[in-house]
Amino acid sequence: MTAQKNDITLQRITYLRGPNIWTYRSVLEVWLDLGELEDHPSDKLPGFTERLLALLPALAEHHCGVGERGGFMQRLTEGTWAGHILEHCVIELLNLAGMPTGFGQTRSTSQRGVYRMVFRARNEQVGRSALAEGHALLMAAINEQPFDVAAAVARVREAIDDCYLGPSTACIVAAATDRRIPHIRLNDGNLVQLGYGAKQRRIWTAETDLTGAIAETIACDKDLTKSLLTACGVPVPEGEIVQSADAAWRATQDFDAPVVIKPTDGNHGRGVTLDLTQEVDVRAAYEVAARHGSEVMVERFIPGQEHRLLVVGGRVVAAARGETAWIVGDGQHHVADLVDQQINSDPRRGTTEDHPLNRLNPREDGVMLLDLQRQGLTPDSVPPAGKRVLVQRNGNVAIDCTDDVHPEVDHYVSLAAQAVGLDIAGIDVVAEDISRPLHEQGGAVVEVNAGPGLLSHLKPAVGKPRPVGQAIVEQLFPSDEADAHPGRIPIIGVAGTRDTHVVARAVAWLVHLSGRHTALACRDGLFVGQRRTEPAVARSAAYWEASHRLLMNRDAQAAVFENGPELILDGGLPYDRCHVGVVTDFDGFERLKRHDVSESDQLYKVLRTQIDVVLDDGVGVLNAADPRIAELGDLCDGEVLLYAVEGPEGDPQVLRDHCLEGGRAAVLRGGKVVLLTGASEHAGPDLHGILTRHGHGSPAELARLSEALLAAVAAAWAFGISPELIAAGVETFDLGRA
């Protein structure tokens, strides 16, 4: 046993929710002090690599910086430090817990033994859980102590289950992400906003903000639903609502045929008993149905198999068929045991969302008990060898049959959703063969459901998954070549410290004048249009929250954000991408010592974040007076527009070169803005004249505010506002507390 090593100290943990200096996505950033382990890299810890791989064998597959399988193993053998190893332990635990993660980095700081380690974290609590478990695992491996990996993975998985989206919501969000539509989770459950501002839509599982309350109420009333479907010519079974077991038996006699007894407002097939003819069975079925709903319906039994068809936007996008569950007696085991042996042993059955089929429990399911009683059995009966026993007539609608749906069935099902008024509906159809017309086989639509579950179509027990999430996103955001960025409002981000609040306010004013209801987040507060919705917020974390809230405002048709370097370092940007990104200066590094920033050159990596997120059809607006800022243009996916105040030697060389190559620029010459496109020039506003007329005529104020307004003019021009409107807007802009 080697000498015990002191624990790694986790100095600071920060959840960076938006684009940051590490990546476009959310990460957990951890500042850690290795202490004495700084002097003990992996090659200096006897037996450590073997112990670590015994705990996490899949670490041998990690590529690491080497870029190929076994890369991390090579680093361990050569010698790497504990911070880097912790990064890989955390990533592997997340992988084992079912949240695949590939991104992580560890970098040294200016203080010996202190490192910044980051890893991809879709959720803060999950990230913290994985970090705690990875930390404990690593120290156990270093100090030759036992560690229960399975228990650690279970705890991380529990954190995932506690906070992750349900499968229906998650598939819709994933489909939106594939189309680059941003999303914001609005609560701890499954309420999610897709898109920003005025372009947003909201979903809650498989319901959307297009799902009407009236339609949902109708769908919950099975009797009303049937009357509406009948009026449209959709085949439905006859039925009536009854108030007692006596009335249920009288209705059964009136039908003179087998019946179904079910709750009028039940769901998931609970309390539904099929194919009833005997009085004792009808009375028992009534009691079961009454426990699952407010009223009970007696309905003519339709022979056939149960099918669930998913209708989105008036068309069938997926269909699944149910199955009948049987056991075969062996003369030794009772029914409940045979169910476990012959049915529940199927690995596709379980209690989680990973299982497409449910486990059956004949002791607790009232409908199963009734079906057993009708066969003269109980869960404790021992069927003779070879006897087939029906356990479940219909259930687990999880056999994909989308490609088999007959066009006439498609028509009637789509008509049913339209009659109720649902944009997304789960339509239950009973038919012998879904590939034949309903009228040929006496099939019928038996239920219309709002907010249908999507799991049976995403993970069918048999057949291929269907892209139902894509269908729902297409319904919410129809493909339109004229809309290059569905779900997005134009966003302008202003990064820097030098009067960036003035720049942001002026840009918001100019965008407002162009006809868009504009939201603004800056150090002066939060604004929507000309109304301040929240006061100024100083702390970066709170400022991030406040800024992000603007994107939830349905009135916002465009948004402008002031983004200081503290915001980027403490929380990331409050949006994922922008149409115009502005970088004004590399000032203010003195306030960033806690982030190990000690000189202005280090702000290149921080403020590049603003340019990294510019869309490929957007514009990066850069202050060419600082060559370091102008260099950021190489990182911009979109166009680059430079601006600068003319110096003693004229325009900066980088700006002149940019224009010679056909680029755009805005220059302040003699107090007046000149807009350059290649070799052509266009006169812009007279900033010195405007400022002087508004009482800002001192040399210091003219210099300071002219530079800020020049940046705003450049950003507005990049946004697409005409020079004439820009000139009028600058003239009417209220500098306020500038």
C-alpha cells in the first residue's frame, strides 16, 4: 500500500449555459487544485493505470488529444495529471449512465497545481453528480481503495431521470435541434419553448400551443367525440353512457351482441374490458371501469386488433398495432408465475421508457383479473399442461404497421382528428386488418386522444422507428425557403466594455425604427420596445438569467444584447447564434483576475465567442483600430464589416485592405461617417454635429460617444438598415445617461 495522497480540491464550479470560451454548448467548468498530486502524474503512481482501467475499462477506447483509439491510454502511460484524468472519468461515467458525452478539456492556469477542467453538461445537476462520482472514483484509484462503479453510475442515472425530458418531448426537441431551431426549457418538466421571441412555439410532451383547449376537452368526452365523428361519416361503434351496473346489463341486452365496457375519460386502456356477453362479467367490468373514470360507457364490441395511429397536421405519420398476450400451462406453476416466466421475461418488457413493452401483473390489473375469471381462473390457479390461457386481450400497442395503413383508413383517421380539432392526435382503430378498408371488415374508430404518447412509434417492439418528432416540428415550423432560420428572431450581440451599453441602446433604437418590436438587454436594464421591463442587473449570473428571459417574450421581433467579458466567462452568451456580432475593444482585463486573465491579449479568446456564434449569413462587426480585434474576422462564418475612427495616418491599413478586397467598412472622418463598399463611398450621419446639437460637444465626449455611435451605425448597416434611416435614427436617439 502506497502512502495516501491528499484529496483534489474543487475550488469553483461554474455552469456555463450558453456559448462560451470552450464550446458552443453548455459545459460545467471546474477549477481544481491538485495539491501534492501536481508532483505525481499518472506514470509516477505505481499500479494506478491498472487500477483505474479495472474500474472503467472503456477508458481504453477514449481518443483524447492523440485523436485515435487508445489515445488516453497513451497519455496515462506517458504521464498525465489528475485534472485531465478526472475529466475522462467524468465523461465515462456519463457515457455509462446513458448520456453520451465526448467533449472535455483540461488546461493549466498561471497558478501551479491549479487547473480549469470542463466537460459537456446538458444539465447542471447531472454534471455535478457525475463530477462528484468521478472525483470519488479517481481518489479511490489513486489511494488503492475499493469503489462501487455500478452504484455510482446508478446515482448519475438517477440524476438524469430526475431532470431529463421525457421521450416524447425529447424527440421533438432533438428534431428541432437538427433543424437548428433553438429551445428553452420553461420548467422542470416537459414544457419547452422552441424558437425565440415572436417566432417561438411551445410544446408540452405531444401537445403544442396549437392544441386547442376545446379540442382537448372534446377528446376527453368519448360520447361527444363519437357524436362528432358520426356527423362526419367516420365509422364508430354504437354506445351509451350508463350510471349503474344494472343499466350496463340492460344496455348489453339491447345491443344483443358482445360489448366493451370502459370509462368515458380514461386513458392508456385502463379499465377497458372487451367482448362481454354474460351478466356477471358485465357487472364486474362496470365496477372496474367506474374506478378509472367519472362515467362508464357500454359500447358494441368491434372484433379485431387494436391500432394506434398518430395524426400530425392532418396526416397519418405513424401507426402501431397491439398484441394479445397468452401463456401455456405446464401443470406445475400458477398463472402469475407463468406470466413472469413466459411474458415478463422478454427483455423488451420493463417499467422504464427504455422498454417498448410493459410488464404484466395479473394480481393488480382489474381487467386481467376479469379475463382470468371468465376462463375460470385466478392468478393462483395452476393451468393443466398445454392449456392456453388469455392474459391480455389488447395492450402494448408497439408493433409498427405504418406502411400497412390503407388510404381509406388514413382518410377516416385524419378526418377524426380534424372533427375534434386536434393538431396532434392519437386515434385508436379496431380492425382485423389495417391494410383493408374499414367498411369491408366492420372496423371502427373507437377513441381520439389528445397529447398521445410517442414512445410506441419511437421504440416499437417490432418494426422500425418513425420520425414523429420531425413531423411535429414540421407542423410547427413549416419548411419555407424564404425563412432561412425558422424559429429565430434577428439577434445582435455587442461584446466589449467601452460604452457598449450606448452601442446596444443605439442599435436597438435603429432596429426599432426599421419596424421591428425590439428587445434590449444592457447594463441600463431590460427593455421591450420603449418600455423597461426590469431594472439594471449588475451580477453576471443574474444578468445572464435576465437577458435570457428576453428570448421568451412573444413580443420580441428582434433582440440586442450587451455582452461584457464577465458575462461570457461566468455564464456564456444568453443565446446560441446571432445575426450580427460586434466586438468593440479588449479593455477591462483588470476586472477578470478571478478568471486568470491578466492582460488584454487574453481577451481574444474570450471575445471571439461573440464572433464564433455569428450565422453563416450574418455579419461580424469589428473595430479595425485594434488589429487584434480585426483578426477575429478570420473566425467569422459570415461577412465581416470593419469600422474605425480615422487616425493621423488615415484609415487603418487592415481596413483599407479589407475594402480593396470588396469588403464593407464604416469610417469616421472629420466627425462624419463614411460607409465604404469596396471602392465606393456613401455619406453617413454627421456624428459630431449631432452630438454637439444635443449638448455633448466637449472634445472628450465627442471622441468617446462618436466611437460608440460609429459602432452602432456599423451594426445597423450590417443588419440591413438603410443609410438614410440610420442617419435619421442617430439624430433622434436619446443618449440618456451616456
